[in-house]
Amino acid sequence: MTAIHVSVPVRLLEEFDQTIGFHHSRSRKISQLMKHHLEQEGMIVDDCTTRQLMAFLAARDDCDEVLSALLLQILTKSL
């Protein structure tokens, strides 16, 4: 194993810790995420939050203008 130092925003770390809970290792989860990322191409829908999926859809070139506007409106209100 190799130890690395990674800087992340405090809020991101807090959200990450909430998702993994107290019984899991940060290092192990980050290693799993890195491995998963290397093994897969593109976005994994199961790993995305609803907010991430909505933002992804709104940003697509082939997204209907009305749907894109609605998604952006919803995303803006949830901030």
C-alpha cells in the first residue's frame, strides 16, 4: 500500500463521511471508488445522486429545451 495526501473541500469531506458512515474506512472507500472509476467508462447511474443526474441531463446537447429549463429551475430552487 502507498499513502497519499489529498486536499478536498471541508463540505465535500463531511458529505462523503455521511455517505460511508462510521463503520467504514475512508481509505478503503476511496480505493474502491478509484478502482471502480478505472474499470468503468462514463457515469455510473447507481453512484449518482438525483441532483447530479438532473444536472447531467440539463447539460446534455440532446436534452429538450423545456426539460432542460425545468431541470435547471428545480436545481436552482434546491440550493
